[in-house]
Amino acid sequence: MNKTALRLVVTAVLGVALAGAFTYSFFDKKASTSLLHKQEQTLNLRGLIALDVEAYLKDPRVVKVLDENQIKLDITRVGSREMAGKVAGGQGGYDFYFPSGVVAANQVADAAKKAGLTTTSYSPFYTPMIVASWLPIGKLLVANGLAKAAGDKVYELDMSRLTELMLSKKRWNELAHNSDYDVSRSILVSTTDVRKSNSAAMYLALTSYALNHNETLSEREAAKTIAKQVAELFKRQGYQENYVNGNFDDYISIGIGKTPLAFIYENQLVAYAINKRGVAADMVLMYPKPTIFNKVMLVAANDNAKRLGDILASNAELDKIAIEYGFRTANADAFTAAVNKTGLAVKARVTDVVDPPSYEIMADMIEVITAEMKQ
Amino acid sequence: MKRQAMLLKYLVALASCALLLACSEKPAETRADPKSSLSILATSDLKDVQALEKMVQDETGVAIKFTFGGTMESTEKVLKGEANTDAAWFANARYLLSDPAGQARVKLQEKIMLSPLVVGVSTSTAHSLGWDTAPKVTWKDIADAAKDGKLRYTMSNPASSNQGFMAVMGVAAAFANKPEALTLADVNKQRLADFFKGYKLVGDNSTYLTERFIERQGTDLNAFINYESWLLTLNRSGKLKEPLTLIYPHEGVATADYPLLLLNDAKRDAYQKVVAYLKGDKAQHWLAQNTGRRSISPEVMKQEARLFPGSKVLIELPFTTDRAVADALVDAYLNEFRAPIASTFVIDVSGSMNEPGRREGLLEAMHFLSGEDSSLAGRFSRLASRERVWMLPFSNEVQEPTYFEVPQDQAGKTATFQRIGAYADNLKMRGNTRLYDAVLQAINMMAENKRKTPSYLYSVVVFTDGAVNAGANFAAFKSAYANLPAEARAIPVFVVLYAEGNEAELRALADLTHGRAFDAHSMSLVSVFKEIRSYQ
């Protein structure tokens, strides 16, 4: 490098520093020749993401695959429901939004449309909503006709009967054949705060489906009436964690005493099991019948972000990593094989699945519940 | 090439120094990321984790700095956005987070450790109640024992501290007709009143309560309600007359989950590094072994199980989200359930009180006590229904006491508050400082009233601004005090350290009477009086 070049670079650097974008890492790349060239090629994408995909997107292996495909991500984690409010065009906008769930994704797409943006949605992987529970609880629910064993440490949960039972305010110690869980608390499934989080909204979708005689709600007035009933199931839980992992953290850390039944994403527990190479022997999974798939949705707000969507959906290495994060992908056998090693039992194929109601109906119901919870 | 690259780095470092206008001479140090620090507002029950400052810095490079404060006060600061720290760490944040304003302040949260609120009962008492071998002890058993005078406990003030508040919420839930969705109508007031009959020592600080408990264990106290971690540590300290048997009530307990709350979004990275370290196995083992907190990691917990006597399943009591219920419970505690307060305020009205600001400060504090304050910290500070107050001013002589009793009804309450305000406004400041004669008289007065009405909690509050120059000196006071009957010596004296008051002597006065000294040199008198209230 000659002196003139040096001076040029210093001048350039000062310019950058003045613009407030100076970092030392700039120099650690010692790429004095290819730097400018590479910057032209690499797509720097700014995105808002849900907690669900944060660990995955920050995984060094994912970063590497994306890097090889000339994509760099600058991501900020926010609540899925808050994302739509942050959609903007132009400089203030993001290249992509990665919320948890179809409902939130539709809201984002809708907000983008209003801001004059054209979006494309991708669903590279998904996870079913499940109830994480405990062996004694599983046996107790089976004994009371509320669940059916579907293999060793796997259960199918009768959502209609369970919802009905919960609304009738039954306590655990009022169940028949109960010697293992002498607890005077009400039978309730614990969720996160429905006003804040997607997973609780999915619980709302399932319980309202049960109350609507096993039909997805499509009529706004009926939805409001049912939401009023379902509100109890949230309100009576008392304090609910209002961050997505709160409920799962309680299941893992405090256990059966606080969360006999925890409504979570399957991938939360699967990822935990794969990461820890095992789970406690009495942890069991219950699959609500029917359940909902939570699709992790990438909403690309421009062509650059569409490249990210294409790679996430098609790259085999990324697919493998997604499974480690507990997600199901198109490759069902790879998923089952990965989980079985941990001692956690899952249902190989989840078939009884419904869609959540439209997001207008969901929004209406959440509004009703919010009002009920203030009383 | 390499040298040129080095030179380039150096030049750039210099250039950026000039731009930033604030960096040290050594260019290497400009690499220090200013974001790699995290200031944390923590509640005082977390003082035992202060050693983490160094551990976190060593392991993560993030400099964390704790500031400690009272629970309600700290919660209020966060609510109002006045915490001035990057993060907050509380035993629990349920109260804060059931408020939308509180939710908006908190950017991220992660639970770090656990400790259930349990009842520590002197081994001999637990044995005589049959609780040491009973397969289950219920909150009902506890309330019955408290009602019968068999259980005499101390715990932090529910109106001003987390533990006390959680205990009341838990007890209320345990006694509710419905197992959850606690509303005011569901609260079984009689059972709560029974439970509070056993509440014999009030205070706002676990260290203070522990000192008093050590003195009084086996005489008038035999139980301590606090976090399991605190009681385990106390049992290990060897300071108790006999160890405490930890009772985990059958209906359930309230568990503190110690969330670390990010308040300053700009510190996200530092926060996440600190959280990752604190949730890691090394820190989790350290916390379990050194502070008696349960680990959030089931694996670590399994390895440390021997440290926790009640390792059986703990049922968690639901926590109502209804702040109106929480507030009403605290109000009901203050105005109905708790043993009401009877106290004498020994007030210096000597000439020196005319120095700038002093009389005004005192009047402000007295108006505060008899005023309306709906804030979290304020609502327990004002005088409550049933409360009895004697004002005992002194200067050259000890003057006549003036008596007030706060009625239950709102109109009567307001009228009484107005009379107290008018009384304060009419105080005339002149003459000398006849402090100790006044204190002695106040103690005797309280002891005499205690004989007549033992259901009240008696104390003396002393406020003086100068050296004693009339009547008994401290030595004379001490010898007179030594000759007082035991019941008079059981009256604690809470002392305000203010202006030229003799600090050493006044602290000795607080110690002698098992009271406590409160420093008003660096705080307003209002704040000090607020603090005293949670010890009465």
C-alpha cells in the first residue's frame, strides 16, 4: 500500500467515523483489495424477528451458510404481535419480518400493504402446539377420560372435554383415581399472556374451536361470545408470564408444582432435549386433538429479502440445523430420529390439525379477553 | 505491509480519539466497548450476590454495578422510569409486570434463580406442634397456631417489602373460597386476621429482623417467614438459639424467581452476555451453594439437592393479576388486620429548630404522615386507621403530650389528619434540648398503655437536631433505663439522626432499646419518616 492509498483510506475512514458508523472490525478483515468488491455483493438485511427463531438465526453455522450465500443479517428481537406496528416503508423499514405464527405474519403483510410494500411469505419450518406435562398427570388424565395414551410417554388430549372441565372449575384433587397430585388448585393449562404472545393466541384458537363444536370460528359475533367464555381460562391463571419463554421456563425450572400442563411450542421442549441430550424421565408430551401448527413465517418486504427466504426453504444444511432447534421440516424422518436419541417421546406424524381463525377474528377475541381481564 | 497496517490502525485510533474527544492516551484502550457495562438496580435482599460483580466481569468482560434499594421504592422507580440504571433485578416482578406501564419499561426479562417463601419454625416449636413429622402442614394449621398464640413470627412488612407482600398474597390465595382469580370478595378476612395475630415483629429489612429474631427467639418469637434461601443461610450461620424447621405449606407457596429486567435497550448485548453467564452451570452452582437459591437448571438442582430440605414438589400458589386486589389487601392489612401501631413522637422544639429549613422539614414530614399519598411507598407511610399517636414536644421542659387516634371512617380520618396538621403548624421553637427526660417519659408512657391495651404494637420515635443541654445526659438516661421494668425496655426507640444531634449517642440509644437509627443527613425527613413507618 503506498502513502497516497493510505491517506485515502484514512480520509475515507474519518468520513465513515463522522457518519457514526465506524468500527474496528473493518480492519480485522485485512481485505484491503476485495473489501469494496465484496460489500457490493453481500446483502445486508435488516429484520425484526420473534424469539422463536433468534437462536437459530444467530447460530454460527447458520450465519456461515448465509455468509457463503452473501447474506448478512442485522436482526432485532421483538414480540410477534408488536411487529405489525413497526412495519414502515423507506429508510425506517426493515427488509424482512420473521414473526411466529401465521396470524402475526398476516398482520405484518397487511401493514406492509398499507405502507405500499409488496411482500412474499415463506414458511421454511413449523412446530405443532403441544401441552408439556408430567407422567403422573398423564396417567391421571387418562384415568379420567381426558386423554388417551398414544405410545410411551405420548398422549392425545381431548380438547373438548378438557375445555369443558376447566370451565366447570374442577380442581385437581376433585379428579377420580387421584393419589399422586393432591392439589387444590384449579385444573388449568398455563399459557403466556394472551395479550402479548402468539403461543397463548394459539391456545385461544384451540379452546375456542372446542367450544364452537369443533369448528373454526368464522363469524365475528359468535367469536366474541366464545371469547368471553374462554377469557376465564386466562384470567383464572392469575399472573402469567408475558415473555414467550416464561411459561416454558416455569415448566422446566419449577416443574409440576407450578405447571402441571404447559401450553408451549413443541420445538421449545425438543430443542431443550436435543441441547441437553435428554430430559427428566417424567416429562411427557400431550398433543391436543386437534392441534395447530405454528408456522414460523418469514415475510420478505423486498427482493433482497426474498433471497433469504429461498435459501431458508431450500438449503439442506439449514434444514438440518432447524431440526436441532426443534422445528419440523419437510424431512419428517430426520426429525423423529434426532428426537428419539434424547429419550423424549414425540408423535412422528401429527395429523389432526386445524387452522387458527382469521386474524380479524383473533384480534376481536383478544380484544374481548383483554377487556375481561381488566375487570 | 504488516507495519503499514499497524501504523494505519494507530492513525485511525488517534483520529477517532480526536473525534470522540474523550479517550485515554493508549490507543488500545479505545477498544473498550462502552456498552460493556450494565448498571443494575437490585433489591436489598440480593446483597448476597454482590460477589457476582467480579465474577461476571472476569468471565464476560461486562462490568456490572449494583445499586441496592427497598422493594417498593425500587419498583416505583422502575414504573416511573426513574431507575437510572440499565437493568433491574428483583425477587419477583409480578407486581411491576401486572401494570402496563411497568411492562413498557421492561425490554427483556430472564429468570435467574428461585426461592420459595416458607415458614421457618424453631425446631422445638415445630416438634410441639407436630409439624416436624406431619406429612403435610397447611396454611390453615399455620393460621390456627397463630390465632392460638402458639406461632409468633416475624416477617417483612407486607406494605413495603416483597417477602411480606408475597406472603400475604399467598395466604389470601390459600384461604380463598376459589382456588384462583382472587378478587376482594373471595378473600377470607377472618382467616387472614387469624394469621396476622401471630405477626409480632414488623420491619422492612431482613438483616434487622434477623438481629431482633436472634435476640428474641424462644422468648416472644418462634418463627420467621422469609425466603428459603435466607432461612437456610440463617440456619447455617450458627447464630440461632436453635435451628429453624422449614415448613412448606401444603396448599402452596409463592416462589421468587428473581427476573433480571433489561430497562435500557441500548444495553441489550451486555445484558444478554450477563444473563447467559448467570444462567450457566458455574454461576448456578455458585448461587445454590453460596446463597441458598434454587437453580433454574434441573440438572444443577439435582446435583445440589442435598442443600434443600424441602426438595419435594412445591405447589405454586396463583398470583392475582388484579392490582386492585393487591392494593386492597395491603390497605386491609394496614387498616384492619395488622396489630395497630401506637407510638409517641418525641419532637425537638428547641430554638435551634429555627435554623433555615429545619422547622419546615419537620412540618413537611408531619404533614406527610397525616396526608394522602396513593403511591406504592406512600400509602403505608401515612397514619392508618386505629393508630394511636402521642406528640411529645420538648425544649427547656418536656411539654404536655397531645393524643390523636385515627378512626376507621374516612370522614373521621380526614378530620383527624387536619387536626394533626394544625397541631404541627402551631409548634413554637425556642429554648434548650431536654431530650433524654422526654425519651424516658415516652417509654414509660408507652409501657403503661401497653399494659392497658396489649393488642397494639408500641414504639417511640425520636427527633432532635442538637446536642442535649438540659435534664438527664445519656449516662443518667442509661442508668435510669436499666432500672425500668422489662416491659418498658421492650419498647423500641427509632431515632432520626439529624443536624447536630450526637450521632454516637443516638445510635447507642437505638441499640440499647433494640430500635434502629435512621440517617436524615443525606435524605429528606419525609423519606426517613417513610422508612421508619415500615418498622413500626
